[in-house]
Amino acid sequence: MSEEFQAPRGFHDILGDDLKRFRKVTTTVREILKKHNFEEIILPVVEFADLFERSIGEATDIVQKEMFIFEDRKGRRLALRPEGTAGAVRAYIQSRLYTKRTYHKLFYEGPMFRHERPQAGRYRQFHQIGVEVFGAPQPYADAELIKICWDIIGSLNVKADIEINSLGCKVCRPAYREALVGYLRGVEGKLCDVCLDRKERNPLRVLDCKVETCREAVKEAPKMVDYLCEECREHYSKVREYLEVLGVRYRENPNLVRGLDYYTRTVFEVVSPDLGSAVIAGGRYDHLVEEFGGPPTPALGFAVGVERLSLLVGTPGEDDPVYFIIPLGDVIPYAIEVADTLRKKGKVAELSYRGGSLRKQLDFANRMGYRYAVIIGEDEVREGVVSLKDMETGEQVKVRPEEI
Ligand code: ATP
Ligand code: MG
């Protein structure tokens, strides 16, 4: 096919078994969220670029190099959303949800766009289910969200580890930041070029650089958890206490910082050792709503990377058995009625468009993994029955369609 009719790099069709795994992830997550009384919100895919630049942070990878930005006809800068939190915060304020009740539990599902180098589990269009809680300062809200992540990997039977950390707050982070910058200046020789550049502008990001020499260099770095103010320390300790109560297994990772600027206090990731990357990530962002002109609203959330999680789940087994209806000869009116009867009974019925001999059609049904062939010839029509063939056992019986 000529290149102009192929999907652009990093953009994918999702179909077949991949789609089955994708849907297994989204339905499982939705079911779990439903039990927690989360409410769905559908957000636009396009927002003003500014919204992301100001919330995610100028010095982050997303804003510096990953956004799809374009101008509308009036020259305003728009962006395809790289993540969902900024839009959810914008919607929360714009719809004045805070006037309706004291807290909100929302989720959304849809495509996100980042101009990254495509590789396994990293695409330019990918999908997230994002969860946001507005108006909850309590540490048990953090614990509940992390428990939801735990339930997601449990329900999907996926091997992954939960890592948590606290990034402190406006009170305690400045002193930590200073200590960290001081430390990083001392190990400059070991830092990669990117980290040399970010050590002053966004020093926390150096802590999760994947380059081996940087990892080595930050081993002895000061840790945020040692700098937490009284309130942050109390909050973090409660989160861990509730996680114990909930039976969630987790690991504290003092170098977990997340790539976005808006986080405060608790951050967490669900990391797959097989992929070597996170499948779910989130944290608390207590000031973001206020920074965008809303009332002070402690908030927190996480995003599930649907494709990445899908890579870890098995293909769902036997779906509903398919009844493959094979009309032979001039029997179409009867055959379409049989298909309708079966569907009304809740069965999955497919009327063959294949044509050809009975043998060819049975071969086809076999290849497709269909469980039953419903053979209809002129004899069957006359007798008011169908010949039902079990493709697994080979057994064949004549039955009335209503009795299948
Ligand atoms: P990474 O460190 O892997 O780039 P991130 O910190 O940029 O991840 P987040 O912004 O936290 O990712 O997004 C939440 C989740 O969305 C990630 O944990 C991941 O599962 C998924 N995700 C992020 N970027 C991509 C992408 N380009 N393609 C597919 N999934 C992605
Ligand atoms: Mg990224």
C-alpha cells in the first residue's frame, strides 16, 4: 500500500485479539469504579495548549517535546490532550461542580496524544482511563485509590508492583529541593546531558532518570521523605497505615517523582517488571484547582494506560458460543427468521455470507472457532426444524429453532 494511505507512525488500529484484551481491561476497570460510585465524564480531546503548559509544567517532557499543537483559524494555539487531569480540572471549575456537592469522584476514558518515539507499549495515540477525586483531603482517599489499582491488577491477574512515595507540599518541598540541587551539583560529572540541564530547573526529575550513570549518581541523594513537614509526614503515615488495613502490598520508592509538576504529597505507580515501565500512575495534586481559578480543592487521581495494561492480560477465553447458520438453497426467509429467533433467545447467531458447499461452510465454521453449525436445507424448512451440529463433538440433531 502506498505510504500516504497508511496510519501515521505511532497511530494504531485496535482489532481482533488486541481489542479483546483492550476491552477486558476497560470493562474490568469500569466495573471496579462503578462499585466505588465513580461518575463518568466525557471530556474534549482538544483544549487550549496553555492549559497543559501551565498545569503539567514548562520543564516537563510532555510540554517540552511531546505535545501535538496546532492553530485554529483565528491563530489560537490548541493541543490534542496528552493527559486527562488538566481537562478534568478545567471542566470541574467551568461547570462549577464545587457548588453542587463538597466532593466529586469522576472518571473518563479516551485517547491521549503524545509525540514520543514509538516502541512497544509507547504510542503517539494511546488510551487512558483516568480517575479524579476533587475535594478530598483525607489520607484514606489516597489509600482507596491505591486499593483500586490493587484491585485492577488483581482482577486482571497481572503481575505488577505498587510503588508509593510522598513529594511533600509547598511548605516542605523548597528546603528539600535546595538540598537536592546542592547534592546534584556535587555529582555533576556523572549526570547525563538531559539531567545536567534539568538539575536546576526540575531537579526532582533527575531522580527518575533511566540512564544508568544518573541512577548511580542519585543513590546517595537526599530523600524527600526525610524532609517532610509534620503534616505531610502524618498524611503519608496514615496512607501507609490504611494500605496495611486494606491488605495492599506496596513498596516505598523514595526516588519516585512522576513526570508532571502538579503533584503534592502522595504519588504512586503500578510498575510491571516484565515491561519495565508503569501501567498505572497517579497522585495527589492539592493546588491545581486553585491555580486555575477554582476554590481551594484538595484532589487526587490516577490514569490507567489501557494498551500497556492490555499487553499483560491474557486473551479472554471462550466468549459466548457462536451459532453459525448455513442456508442451503432457496431457504433465506426461513433462515433469517431462525437467526432472529436465536438472537431473541440471547444467543450469538451469525448468518453465513460465505456461500459454497456445505463442506466448505463447515470448514469455515471450524476455522473461525464457531461452536455450532445450524444447517438449513429445504427438508428442514418443510419439517420446521434445523440440523444443529456441535462442531466440537460432531454430533448432529434435528431440533425446532425455539428449542435450541
Ligand atoms: P512513561 O514514564 O512510561 O513515559 P509517563 O509518566 O509519561 O509514563 P503518565 O503521564 O503517568 O505516563 O501516564 C499514565 C500511564 O499512561 C502510564 O503509566 C502508561 O501506562 C500510559 N502511557 C503514558 N504514555 C504512553 C504512551 N506514549 N503510550 C502508551 N501508554 C502510555
Ligand atoms: Mg512519558
